[in-house]
Amino acid sequence: MIAYCGIVCTECPAFIATQENDDAKRAKVADMWSKQYKMAVKTEDINCDGCISAGGRLINYCSVCDIRKCGRDHGVVNCAYCDDYGCEKLTRFFKVAPHAKESLEKIRKKK
């Protein structure tokens, strides 16, 4: 399960904590992300079934994520399938998440 941006959902600690319904893991992720992103993330905010899921639980950021909105508007499985691949939104994101670029590049090579 690959998010629009290339994050591998099944490797994401928030996704794992949600799927395992593990509040201790949720708390650990909230603490880690609070420090990493210098913002307050609450344990109860750590609920995510992946941003590509239909009607699933989502991290709050998904509601304002430009990449997710764009992917949904374009009707693609993820950005690897987009004709505008490598757009400015992705380029900016890849600077903070190079692992996401690797995921999408692998998909592009296979298609």
C-alpha cells in the first residue's frame, strides 16, 4: 500500500499502531512526531488506514495535504502514475522524504 506521495503505508508507524490498535505505539509515534515536526501531536491523533483508503481513518494532515488532493483530483493510484510526475509539490516533499521518491521511482520503472 503506497500513498500518493510514495510513503509505504505498511511501514509507517502510525499505520502500524492503528492496525494493531496499540495505544502504547500511538503514544510513541505522537511523541516522536511532536519532536520531529516541532508541533503538538496527540496520541488520539494517531489513527490512519492510509490516505488512499476509501472512508478510512486518516491522520489530520491528510485533510490539508496538497499531494493527496492532487492525486485524488487526477484519479491516480499514486503519483507514480501521474502524467505530471515530478511536479513541484512532489519535488518539495522529496527533500524531506527521499524514501518516498525511491518508492515511486520503483513503481515508474515497472509500469
